[in-house]
Amino acid sequence: MEHVRKQAEAAKKASYELGLLGTDQKNAILLAMADALEADSAAILAENQKDVDAAKAAGRTAALIDRLSLSESRIKGMADGLRQVASLDDPIGEGLETLKRPNGLEITKRRVPLGVGGIMYEARPNVTADAIGLTIKSGNAVVLRGGSEAFASNNAVVKSVVTAANQAGLPKGAIQLLQDTSREAATYMMTLNGLISVLIPRGGAGLIKSVLENATIPAIETGTGNCHVYIDDSADLNMGVEILFNGKTQRPAVCNAVESLLVAESVAADFLPMAYKKLSEKNVEFRGCAKTCAILKEAVPATEEDYYTEYLDYILSVKVVKDVFEAIDHINQYGTMHSETIITNDYNNSKRFMDRVDAAAVYTNASTRFTDGEMFGFGAEIGISTQKLHARGPMGLKELTTIKYVIEGTGQIR
Amino acid sequence: MEHVRKQAEAAKKASYELGLLGTDQKNAILLAMADALEADSAAILAENQKDVDAAKAAGRTAALIDRLSLSESRIKGMADGLRQVASLDDPIGEGLETLKRPNGLEITKRRVPLGVGGIMYEARPNVTADAIGLTIKSGNAVVLRGGSEAFASNNAVVKSVVTAANQAGLPKGAIQLLQDTSREAATYMMTLNGLISVLIPRGGAGLIKSVLENATIPAIETGTGNCHVYIDDSADLNMGVEILFNGKTQRPAVCNAVESLLVAESVAADFLPMAYKKLSEKNVEFRGCAKTCAILKEAVPATEEDYYTEYLDYILSVKVVKDVFEAIDHINQYGTMHSETIITNDYNNSKRFMDRVDAAAVYTNASTRFTDGEMFGFGAEIGISTQKLHARGPMGLKELTTIKYVIEGTGQIR
């Protein structure tokens, strides 16, 4: 695994100089990379076609092939993404606090890059450009480990942007795409403490689990979203149907999509048929508790496992609950601390839900689909953290930084 | 290991109510605990005596027995520590940012407790009270895993404070001392994802290493400090001697003590004899490179391993370097990203050192011994983080919190 370590060492070495670049220079690098992607689009598309052909030959799913496939417009999207990141405020150097201590020491809390970000993802070549943009803008070098199905595409993207970036002043070695796409190399990468500062997995539950189990580097748990809509006694039922429909069906495969519906028993008999009718437009399957099945003959019985499941599909688990307190307890037990919403007109129940539900984002009367860096106004995101340390919710540029205490003295001792 | 899980589950359950307590109530709980410790001091000292007797019978080191031993004044110190924490600002509920989005959504970033802190430490019963004070004040429940040598003492401390705290309104179960002090129980505790939100080890390198290797819960790497003093070409050599002496000898067993001296070659022949003379007052052994040994006949040759070593003892590794750049490279290779200081009168070299040394705290012309929550004005600390994620440097109350996005809508969908 010496070849994996060598790539991480090169990134680490480059990170010291990269961390000292000014905002203007980093932006010039990002814009050069964006132009290069567009200029090299024919070469990138040719390499991408090899990946797509191989995936088809291997009988991979249509969804995977869709995520894997690039086009002129997707490459333009990647380039525009880099330009947008260039337009965002630079988090580095932002003034935080300065303390003058009684002994005369001046302590400045300074925001600095993490060093080297390790980004692990699946067969989506556009993540390659996104991850490079965010890490470079925040002053970090990056080690990328993309899915093996996208290897030719990723190499083409990296070759294009690295050439342009180095000409624009990016320290050599700052962007590394792992050339070994084996599982062993990925697992080894998770243990490179001292070289990689943070590990950010972007992908499905299997990847996240592997990182939790194998990583010795600090990692950010991202993306798993077993999100709930709770319809309270006093809910506007029509609003509830719209928000449920939006959360479940607008884009079911993403982490902020709704997976589970909780309904207060006082409104269940009214709400469930309304909800089922609307969600039938998209053929959503309802898997419910005994009370749900008694009200809604189309529902099939849910198992305990259903309530823990992130379907990422047109399936919804449903449970009738006594009140907001049972809803809160249910969410805190079965949820993944991602995004949760209550539909209510009751001030106290809204407050109870927002105070007591333990999640990155808690909503009253809005869709969970808003938990997203762009929707929050951060401009871009590297992922959505469902853990509590370092970052929670959508992670933007600031979440790719750390702090450093810089202390000026005149000979002070203790 | 069901008994360990049960304790963590009880803490988790209590954490929801605890997180909602107001500052006044948390402070009343802290003050009640402080009074209880003083009132129960005879009982605590009696239990402590059992631990001390057992440690002596087992032939444990004098240093361990010193850390283990309580006295009236140490108990008073624990009580005063709780009172001090009560006097600190409450980090919970502090206003952060509010965004009003174009679609009308109101997004508030709210500071909230982490949930349950897992604190692992060695045979120092006073850490029990410190850790309880900081976690409760920040609205967190706590699972404590203290060293087995201090088990009777820790139980007496916990019994005293828990009784008083519950009477003052602390939710039952919020403070848990692991009753199984086996290594297996500790390792199991490190894997209780979903119950314990963060693991903070307070202790030696062995404990930290075990956490890095075994924990699946997010953990904070704390405490290892291979701290350097670099004497630059333009240094005030007398100031350098004073800062080196302070850093090396004032309290050699702590993490912010100096372990290694780097000297610019232009001043090595002048500085090394001065430094050796002063540090001889405390019989400090110098382990040096070839150039050091040529200048200082009392020095013994250093091995490569010496430069990586946190001695925590009256030993100093020494290396003559060409200039500030070699000093920076050496520190970034051998250091532990804790605290580093340059002694210089050169503006540019100070700036180079402060910008390029990758550590939680970088100093010019001051002792590394100041890296400490109290010295920084935070009032108290739960540990000193040497990692970059979540917290870096001294960790106070704010570092025991996370954030939560609270979003108020009126029916918004995407």
C-alpha cells in the first residue's frame, strides 16, 4: 500500500504552501480549472464513454449508469460549479476572536485549512470536480477515492483540472486521485492519520458504515436520512399532504427525502386517505402499523425493520401515534438525526418538536427537502453531516476549516 | 456487556430533559453538588484511603499514588471547581445566525448540547468532579470511565454529587460511572454509537492510542504534546533560556511542557552552554544531534526516536538547524500539533513560524505552558485537542456543544 501512502504524502506536502495562498490566487486557480474542463470536454467524454460501456457490459443498474454518464451539459455544470465556488467568500483568514490576557499575551483565534481532505465517493464523476473546488477554495489539498466504475472519467477530469491549476499556481501534488481503486486501498486510506486530516464519505449506507468501522482518521458521518413528516392534531391537512408529497416523491433517492409518516390519531382517519390518494399519483407503497392498515385498506403491514429503513424509493412507512410526544420519541429512536418536520398550527407542539427532536434540521410546516447547502444559502456543500461533532447539517466551506491559536508574547513565562 | 450499554442508555434517556434545563437550574445543580462534596468529605476520604492502600500494596509508583490521593483541600478544590463552572457563561441557547431565505423560510442556527459525553480517564478522582461539572453545565449527560485504581474514590464522589444533583432537579440517570472497570468494558464503551455522542480520553499516550484504534464513536484526540522551543538567529538569548527553562521544568509531566529544543546554527555555540547551565539546576539531560554534542560535551547523542518522544520528564532532545525553515519542517514532521514557540526579534521569521507551523497553538516569545483553558481565559477545560476536527487546543464549554438548524415555514415545498 506504499503507493497509496505516497499519494497522501504528496498531498500533505503541497498542503502547507496551498494553505498560504491568497483568495485571489485560489480563485484564479478555480477559474482556470473551470475553463480547462470545458476546453477538454471531448477528451473527458471519450474517457467517460469507456466507463459507461464497461458498466453496461457488466449489467449495472440504469440508475448507476445515469449517475456515471457525463454530457456536454454536465461538464458545463461542473465548470459552472467551480466558478460559483470561486465567487463564494473565502473562509480562510476570517477574523474570529482576539483576547488580550492580563499578562500581556495577545491570543488570536485564526481560521486555517484542515490540511488534507480525504473524499470517498461512488460512481459520480461530477463529485470529482465539486470536491476539488470546495477543498481548494478552503485551502486544503485533497485525496480523492472515486468509485472504480468511474475511474477513466475521474482520471480525465483530474488530468484536465490539475494541468490548468498547476499553471495557475496550485502547488504540485495538491490534488490526488487514488490510482488504486481496490477496496484494500480504500480501507488503507482510512488509516492514514497524520497525512489526511478528515475523511468525508459521500455515498450510500455501505460506504458510511465501512468508514465508521475502519477509519482511524477523524471522519464525518454523512448522508443517511430516515426523515419523518409528523402530522399533528391541529395540522392543516392539505399543507401536510403537499409537504409529504414533495418530501417523498420530488427526488426519492436523496438523503433529505421523506421515508416515514407519523400521524396523530385524532386526524389519522381524515389524513391517511388524503395522503394515499395524492401519493398514489407516484405509486407510493404505504407500509403501516395496525391502526394505519385498519384505516387504509391499501396499506401493507410494516415490520419493526421498516421504521429503521431509508428506502430511497417510492415506499413510505406509516405509524399512527398518540400525540406529539410519541412522535418525538419515535423519531429520536428510529431517525438518523438528519431532517424532521412537524405540520401543525399549535405553537406549543411546534416548540416541543423543534426543541426535543434530535436532528441536524428540524422544521415546522416546511419540506425536509430544504436541508441542502444551496437551499440554506451556503452556495455549495461537500456533504450533509448527520453526526454532531465538527459539523452538523449541510457542510460548506467553513466546515472544511479548523482554527489555530496564534499568540504574541514579549517573554511571558508561567 | 449489557450492563455497560444499560448505563449509556440511561444517560441518553436523561440527556433529552437535561438539554432543556435553563441556566439557573443547571447552576443550582452545580452548587448543590459542590456543597455535597464538602459535606461528604469524610466519607469520600475514607473510600479514597482504600484505593490508596490498595495501590501502595500493589507497589504502584509514587506519582500514581500522588494523583490518586485526595485530601480535605483537594476535595475543596473539586467543590470550588464546580462553583467556578457555575459562574461561567452558559453556551447553550447562545444566538448564532438567523437566515431569512427568499422563499420565506426562517433558518436559525441554535447551539445545543452534544447529548452524552463519554469521558475516559486514569487514576485521578478529581477528574470525576471536573468532567461532571463541565458536561452538566453544557447540558450534556455523561458516562465516566475512570481508572480502576480510583474506583472506590470515584464511586464515593459520584454518589455524593448525584444525590445532591437529583434533589436539585438533575434528571435521573444523567451521570453514570461505569461499574465495570475492565478493559473490555472500556473498549465496548468506545463503540456505543447512537448512545454516546463524543468520546474524550484524558490520559496518557496508551489511552489515546486505544481510543484511536477502537472507537467507532467520534472521539477527540487529546493531550499528547511533543512541544518545541526554536531559538532563532536574532533571538534574545536570555529570554530564550528563561522560556526554555519554564517550558521544560516548571511542570514536566504535563502536555504543554517542552520536549525538544531547536537552535539556529548561528547562535548554537552561544546559546547551548547558557541553556545547559540553567537547566542543570533541575538536572535536565540533553540528548543532541552531532552538532549539539560537538558544542556541548555534556550532551548525549539523540536517536531519531528521541525527536518523536514526549518524555514528560527532565530530558530534552536538541537539534541544531540551519534556519527557521528547517525548524518549521522539523516541527511539522516530529511534532504532535500541540504548542510550539519561536524566540526571535525578526518580524518575518516570527510570521513564517506562526503561519507555517501546523499546531493548535503557535507562540512568539512566550512559553508553551500557556496552552491551557484557564490561561486562555476560558475558565475551565475538559482537555486539549491535538486534532483538527470539532475542537483544537483547550476545550471549554462551547466545545461540548453542537448546533442544530431550526426552520420555521408556512408550507414551503421544493
